[in-house]
Amino acid sequence: MLISALADLSGTPAATIKYYVREGLLPAGAREGGNRTSYDDTHLHRLRLIRALLEVGKLSIGSVSAVLEALDDGERPIAETFETAQNALSRDAVPGVSEPGAESFERADGVIERAGWAHCGDNVGRRIVAQTIDAFAKAGHPLTDDYLDRYAEAAATVASADLDAVGAIADRADRTELMVVGTVLGDTLSLGLRRIAQAHRTAERNLR
């Protein structure tokens, strides 16, 4: 297909498609006679993935590039690709936030320990949890251990749902892509469902 057809099918302006090609996010099309360049379904799939990461996942161009590079490396272990996606999402999710104090890190470690989670000491999520604990305290609403533990329990349920979906896919490339997409877009899904649940529980408890 020509770039005009790719633009129509993807809902992406031709100028934007060319920009993605220049930035290395989208592979170049096949050159034909004259100035004609053709694209195929793999370009359409990649373009839709790019837009999902940018528009729904709210990643920067640089983070999308890092995620796609990890996806394209067929030799990279899935766990490493997954970590790349986590780091990209986390970097864009908490820009310019001050470094949490030692006490907040200790409380984050306490949540991890009580949850029985292993291999998490260097995960980027530890810093995000500590930052959040710190921010709540500075706002005058320090979090209790019970509150944190209930969040951890909910997070474990979501993580199991993510990995169950990934494990049901046989093809390695598709499995890796879903793991990355699920990491990036799953946060947005969780946010939306949490908003709905909050509204439901508020009405159910008749809070005024």
C-alpha cells in the first residue's frame, strides 16, 4: 500500500508517519519506481502499536524507541524486555519528582517483604512506591501499613491476570509484545477501572 492508504487505515497523517520513520520507530517502506514507497500490514501493525504507546501509554518518543528496540531484539530474554518497558513507563510517569527519604524506602521495603515478593530490590517500582509514600506524608495524609498492604494485594491480583494472559500465547514474539503492551497500557486500564470502582463504592457506602 502507498503512504496515503497507510495514513487512512491507521488514522495517522502522512507527515507523522514520515516523522516516525525518521526517528527510527517505523521501518522504512520498500522503494518502488520513481518516488513511490510501498508499505504492508507489518507497518500498519507497528504504527498502531506506536500510537497506543504514545497516546494511551503517554510515553515519550525516546521511551517508545527504547521499548520498540527491545521488542525487535529477538535474542533478548523476555524478562529483560519486560524490564525495559517498566523502566520506560516509570520514567515518563514520575518526571521531576523529588527523591524520597530513607524512611519512605524502608516502608516500601516493608510492603515488599510482607507481600512475600522476591527479586524486587532493584525494580523501578520500589522507588515509585517510596515516592508515593513520601508524597502522602508531605501532604499531611501518611499511609498506614494496612492501606499499603491492601494495595499490594490488589497489585498481585492484577499481575497474575497479566501473566496469565501472556502465558496463554504460544508465539514468543506475540507473547513478548503483549507483555510490553500490557505493561504500558495496563496502567491506564487500572486507572480507569479504579475510578469506576471508587464511584461505585462511594455511592454504595452513601458517603457525604
